Amino acid sequence: MSNETEQSYRSGLTRRESLKIMLALATTALLPGLAGCEDRSKTAAASPAVAKATGEHWPELDLAPVTAKGYGKDPNLIMPPESPWPLTMTASQLTLLAVVADILVPREGSVPSASEVHVPAVVDEWVSAPYETQQQDRVTILSALAWIDDEASQRYGKSFTGLSKTEQLSIMDDIAYDNAQTKPQFKRIAGAFNRLRGLVLAAFFCTPEGMKDIGYMGNTPIAGEYPGPSAEAYSHLNSVLSQLGLTEHAYPVS
């Protein structure tokens, strides 16, 4: 997506499509670390004394609570609701997210960028869902986006979407990772940005285009008679069974 401010992100997904990807995202191993198991202090605002000592700034967001109900314990999977909860991200947040997401997952040849496969819409679905994990992520993701815009304003006097690519990358490079080289004022945002990056990448690889990019071949119908496992698969299975001492209990191959 272009970083020019006059261009706003618009989702090309229906709610059913974004919900489908969000639900796949909720069950995928691609999203590391459940938010509920993370150390939330890493993304909470520092005390005034710590902030002054490190030069850190952190946005204090006043987010309206999400009060919508979820699917419940017995959802109708045959005819699921079209819009089970309202989306909560603003147009400016989605546009900023689209620019950041495309820095993380740019277009490469025939592989589309994150915004081209509507990752921002999936993230919007995720942070708007009325569940504990998603609502904890909502604070983290929206705080990270607000910090990025604040940092752009402090450094360059513009919003992040209005910066040149070089200026944008100068900010991204400072918060990309939390390691020994990370400056103290960027420690907290590096933790939040790690969650944002993980969510963007996982959402991308849950899309059909992302699955194709990593060579995932599941959910593909086989025409004609099922050929059965390949010789390589049988060889691997036999090796594992032998290691576990279960060869004698295996079904004979006809």
C-alpha cells in the first residue's frame, strides 16, 4: 500500500471472509504465545520516573469497552451470523496498520503484500472480538500503532503514513527486536511491536495466498481414486514405528 496520506485502506473482504480467516488464526500454531500468557507489564505504560530516565513515551489510550457477545457455547455452524460483533478499528488506524503490515510483508514478485490480501481487516476482526485474549491484544496492538504515529510526529513532524520509506524504516529498525542492542526508550514498544508483527504474519499465512506462498497443500480435493501415502511417507512412518518399538503392532500394508 502506498504511504501517501490521501490513500486510505479499504477492506475487500466480506465479514464472513474476515471471520473465516480470524477463526483459522485463532487455532493456528503460527501465532506464537497466547496473549493471556504474556507478561503484560512489557506493554504497560512505564512509571513517570522510568519514562523520564529512559526518554520513553507511551500512549494512554481511552478505549471504549467491547460489550458485544461472542458466538457462545453452541454456535450455529451451518448458518453462522454475518456480523457477530461490530468492528472497532478506525479508518486512520487501519490505514496506518496497512502501511506497517506492508513493511513487514511487502509484495515480492507474484506474492501479494499483507494489505493486498486484507490482513488489516483480519486484525480488525481479531481485536474487535469480545474474548479475553483478543481484548488484551486490542490494547497492545492499538497502543503500538499510536506509539508509531507519535514517534513519527516527534521525529519528523508528520504522521507515519506521510513519511518517506526511509523515514518509516528508521523507526521500524529501532523497535524491530527487543535485544541487547535495543535502546531503553524502545524496550516497551519493541515488546508490543513483536505481538503486532506476529499477528500480521500469522494472519497473512492464514490467507489462501499466504498458504500458497509456503506451499501448503491442505484442503485440496483429489480427483479420482485416493492414491494413498507416498513411498517416502511409508518409509518415514516405518522409521518412527521402529524407533518407538511399535513395528509389530502396525497394520500390514496391503
